Amino acid sequence: MNYQAIAQEVFEIEAQAVKALSDRLNPDFSRAIDIILNAKGRVVVCGMGKSGIIGKKIAATFASTGTPSFFMHPGEAYHGDLGMIAKEDVFIAISNSGETDEVVKLLPFIKENGNVLIGMTGEAGSSLANAADVVLDVGVDKEACPLQLAPTASTTATLAMGDALAVTLMKVRDFQPEEFARFHPGGSLGRRLLARVKDEMVQHNLPLIAQDASFAEVVDSITRGQLGIAVVDSESGYGIVTDGDIRRAFAKFRKDVFDFTAKEMMTLNPKSIDVNAKMADAFAIMETRHITSLLVLEEGRLVGIVKK
């Protein structure tokens, strides 16, 4: 059995399912965008089973890209969580068949509550489609599952439709990286755009040595500091010796290198940054200069080291 051929067939089926969405886009997609843009409340996404898992991802993407949103499990909704839905909220219900019992049971409440209902379904004549104010067609010709039972291509298509909504909303709102970073302060982008050098720098047990420190003392300082550098406090200003400097010096001078002092190996006045600068500026310097460390200065005095 050719495993790769099976995988390629899955990719082809799912790729065709997503491509077909583009051909079936209609004015309801634009209506959905306008509804969400003008909503005074949040976007509530609801789905059961695999559709629910996709719905959680769609809600999470909305929330992280400027559209307040949360996922609601239809079973929990039917047993009290409907109280979380305000009249100003937009309700997105996901059901490939459009007849998922747990979802269909919620439709009378959604209509009575006055919420705009966006249905994501593959069946135009289904209960969900008939009840929805806007219908987004996520139907597929076939599943990638050989038994045509497990949701595969249909969930991929639904996910792609959710991404299309989120990305369109981002572009219309001119959503900027700084805004994305605000919702992801723990990620690398958040670190780059929000954090300041003083929040990220190493400031304790800095590998600071005198200019007359021996080769062995330089190596010991680099090892203890675990930052890949030793900082030399010289009469001409700060200098650094990197572990790369050590290797290159040894390769060139061999045993004579043991007679060197820190002053003879250091790079004087290395790149530095102010303690109050943003990490984005620190990363820009390090990437432009192809270095991994910066000295952090406050009024010309070493107060830390920041690493890439």
C-alpha cells in the first residue's frame, strides 16, 4: 500500500474543497462582514462535535484579531449558557448538515432574542439555512474519508471560511501588528512590540571583568555568565569578548593565546541600547548586525545584557 499516495489524495480532495468555496461565494459573505463590523456586541460561535472544534478555532481567531468572540457549546447553551448571549451579539451556528439536533434546538431562542444568525452549513435547504439571516455555504462534494463518514474535507472548508471572515475583518479594520501583540503578550511578537529592554534584560551576576583579566579569567566569566560573552570594563569604555572570539583566537594563536588579556581580545564599544528602549528596537539592531547580544546602558552605565 502506498501511504504517500493516500496522503496526496487527501490533500487533493481537501484543496479542491477549499478552492470550491471561492467559486460559490455570494453577497451573503459581504453581508456577514458588514453585520459583524456593525455589531455592538460579540460574536458567539456554536457547533457540535467536529464542527464545535472548528468553531472554537474560529472564535479564537476572531478574538485575537480584533473581533470580540467566544465559543458556546450547544449542549451547555441548552442548559443555561444561553444567558451569556446579549441581544447585541451575533450568533454563528455551524452544522454541515444543517440539522444537528443540539444546534437546531437553539434557533428559536436566537430568533426570539433578536440576535442576527449567521449559518455555516453545507445544505442550502436545511433547518439552519432556513432560519439564518445569512448563510455561508461550506458544502463539499465529498469527504477525504474513504467511507464518507468522518468530517474531513467539510471541516477544512469550514475552517477556511472562518479564516476568510477573520482576515477580511482584519483588513477592513486595518488591524496592526501592535494590536495583535496586545492580545499575545506572551508570544514572540508580543515580546518584540510591547516589552521594553528593562523588562527582558539580564541584570544580575553580569559577566563583567577588568581589562587586564587573563585568558583563563575571560573564559571563566563567559562560562559563569551563560550569555556567550564577557563584558570588559576598560579605561576606554566597555568592550566584549564573545565565545566566538575565544575560539578564533585559539585557532590563530594556539598556546600563545593563554598569554592574552581581556583588553587584547575585546571589541571596544560594542553595540548597546538604552534601558528604556523597546525590545522591537533591540531585535532590529541584533538582526541588522547579525549579533545575539546587546549591552544595556543607563546614562552610559552598564545595567544589563539583552539576548535575542
